[in-house]
Amino acid sequence: HGPITRLIDPSELGEKLKPFLFLDFFNAHVKPGFGFGMHPHSGIATLTWQPSCDVRYQDTTGENGVLKAGGLEWMNAGGGAWHQGSLDTDGLATGFQLWVPMPPTIEDGESFGQYIEPGDVPKITIEGATLTLMLGQLLVNSKLWSSPIDSHQEMSYFVLDLIAHSEWNYAVPPDHDVAWAFVFEGDALVANTKSSRELLVIEGEGHISFTSNSVAARILIGSARKH
């Protein structure tokens, strides 16, 4: 779809990976103003993350403004809402938008948005790597980190930045029965499978290993209790 690669589609992988219902990967050179006009959603929430450019947003809850690069936009449509967004940059823009289904008590409720500034997005520094936590929780070195966003699901959604020749093991929570990973910069071994720009569905329980080679790698990771 031009600058957008659809990694998870509701009618295909979305059925297998819910609550990761829909995931778009954006990677393109753009001019300021590129984006999407007003359009509606209902029953879901969308999470937008653009680490390299600012995002202008507006929605029918009355929210509007500019979210700085690396911030998070969480738009819970509830029973119905409209929103729009555009990229405020001139150059390469890389990022993701995720759709998350809501439970019955939330999906027809009131619409609301959360706009998390970059400095409030949890970043966890470990040996050879950095973790950026967007949704859910991560237990790292005996400390529990939490996203400022309530996804209304039992899920974790984060980015792993590995420096060259590094390794990290993700201890998937025992109640999570859905897991996947997408290497979007560089290449890496994911559960002993070499991968780059390909979404890998990971089955089984326990740890998932991530290993970079001679260059750094950036990996988007999700795990959850199936919706």
C-alpha cells in the first residue's frame, strides 16, 4: 500500500493474534502534511508511534495538537469517534499504528484520547539494549515497568533496540498465549530464526531469544493473552 506495509490484518493474522488485531508499518520519505484525513472508528483503540517525526492530530473528543517524535497517541473510539493525523516532517518517517479491540464494557463507551509525551514513555536501559514500553508491563531485572496507557487487555507491546553483537531474552508472561516479533531495522536472530522486515509468529512457552549480528537491530515485539 505505497509507504504502508500491513503486517497484521483483521481477516487473517488478526484472528490468530488478537488483541493485536491490525498493525501497519509506515516507512517512507515524506513532506510535512502527509497523513490521513478525518475518518471514523468504533469499538477499538488505535496506538500510533512515530519515533522520528512529530505528528499533528485532531479528534472529535476535542483533542488537537502536535505530539513530538517518540510520543504515543492512544485513541479509544468507544461507541464512535473521528480522528485525523499528519506527519510534521521532511524526510524519512518510520513508525507503526496498532488497532486493539476493546472488551464489551468499553467498546460502546465514551470516546477518549491519551497523548503521551516522549519523556513519559518508559525506556529501560539494560546491557547491550534499550526497551521502549508502549503498552502493558515488562519485568526487567526484578523491576516491573508499566505503560501509562491502560490497554484494557492483558498484553505487552514494546520495541527492543539491540546494539551490534548483543543478545536479550524475553521471558513471556505465563498467561500470554500469543507472541510475535518484527525486525524493522537491521537484522537479527529471533528464536534462532534470522529475520528482517518479516513478522514472525512465535509459538510455545518460555523465553524468546533476540540476537543482533554485526549491526544494530530494532525489533517490535508483542505478546498477550488471546482476546
